Amino acid sequence: MSTSVVFMGTPEFAVPILQSLIDNPEYDVQAVLTQPDHHIGRKRTLHQSPVKELAEQYNIEVLQPAKLSKSPEMEKIISLQPDLMITAAYGQFLPTKLLAAAKIAAINVHGSLLPKYRGGAPIQYSIINGDKETGVSIMYMVKKMDAGDIISQRSIPIEDTDDSGTMFKKLSLLGRDLLLETLPKLISGDVNPVAQDPDNVVFSPNITSEQEQIDFRLPAHLIDAKVRGLRPAPLGNMVIDGLRTKIYDVTPLEEKTDLEPGKVVRVTKHQLVIAAGDGTTYQINKLKPAGKKAMDITSYLNGHKDITEGGQVVSED
């Protein structure tokens, strides 16, 4: 007899995890809970979550309460009395009454090595902070955010070329594989959960518009880390030549300088090298000034002949 599951997730991160449960005859996905459809872009196109799109392909019931607590959808899930509730980047808190309805357990697949990076943006923070590794934690769900005992955990390196987009994909697949390895042990009771150490808790709240601004005084490797941590969206930004500019790609250099952060170390037809903190330097490879299309540095410099070596090209607002 298969194990009944209610799955809760929203973004692309959750899709491979849900797909693995659908494909495995050991599990019966009875319903999927995901965030409501929302309008995007200037044309206000109605957008469904990736998890909803997958669930509908298999005719799985989809529930989308704007607020889960005390909703008819919550009562529906409770009435199902599933063996397992499994969440992966759902985006809402789950009431204790709902968690208690799972016969075996309510668990979460979280994209960090807990207790580090509890919250909604763990993947972004691991890159922004220059971490060398991250991973996936599967833990029991409790009312407090990402605070449950850890059932299983697996790490993965963060490469210098990784950004949030590549790490989302890697961690999604890692989470899928770890979940499928963990579930049989969880169902049989062959697990040894580990409580999270409160002294090592680090939070990773959702990225704000203020956090999208890149401090040009940081060392070059941390400027690069923030660019990658905010790519492909929402993208970090700086004020370059007086204009708020989104930064797609930079390269930290071995070259050192005595110039103050934000000044031009070298400019050629195809290269713009900027001074950063601690005497470090970096070159900008791709950017998007406000109101213009994204462009490579050669195209940008063709329209900015006034940029000269020693000048302050990156500045405050």
C-alpha cells in the first residue's frame, strides 16, 4: 500500500522534488498546496506557479489559499489525514493544527545546512556571503520557521562560477535525491533526528530592494559574490557614471591598486577595471543602465567616452 502525501511548494526549486514523488509508486500524492496565481509584467499576465503546472499535468488536486490559516483549504488537507506532509519552498507558515494532521510526519526540504540560513532566501545568502559550500536539510516542521529537528542533511560545494540560478537547480536535485533516500527510513522509524543548535542559527530573510544595492567599497570577491547571489533575479545594482545600473557579471582580478573604491583603474575599448575595497580590483563584463537594454562592456564604453582612468565612475546615490 502506498504512502499518502500532501505536497506543498511553489517555485521551480520544488518541481523535481514533486516529480520524484509522482513517479515513485511507493507514494500517492493526494493534493498539492501552492501559492495563488499572480499577475506579472506590464501586461498583467496571470502566472501559475511551476508546482501548479506540474500537478495539473497529472490531474492532482491543487489548493491555493491566499492565507492558509483557518482557510477551507486547510480543513480540506486535515480531512485527508495524509501519512506525510512534505514542503519545499512553499512560502507560507503552516499552523500547528495542520502539521498535527500528518499521520507519520510533516517535513520540509530546505536549501541550506541548517541551522545556518533559516528563512526565505538561503541560497542567495550562501553565495552573497562568500560561502564555500551549502546544502540541503530535511527536518521536521514546527510552528517556528525552519527550527525543527534535522532528519538528514547533505552538502555541496559552491563554485566560483555558481549563481543563485545554478545553485537552485543543483540543490533542487540534491533535495530530491536526499528526500527519496530519507523517506523509507522515516516511514520505518529508522531515523535519529538532531536538534538545531540555537547558538549557530543564522537567518536569511527575503531580499529587499535595499539589499539589491551593491556596496562598491567591498573587496572585489564580495562584489562578485553579491552579483552572483542576486543573479538571475532580482540582480544587484550600482550607481555607475551617475546612473543606477544593474550588474549582470563581474570578474575579480589579481591586480592591486592604491586608488579609492569606485575609481577607474584602467579603461580600454573592451575593458573597464574598477577599484574595490582593500586595494582589490574587478572588471565589469555585462550591465544594464536604467532605461536601457543589457549590454556587454564594449557596447557600454562605446557610449561612455567620458570615462577616464582615475575618475570616480562608481559612486553613492
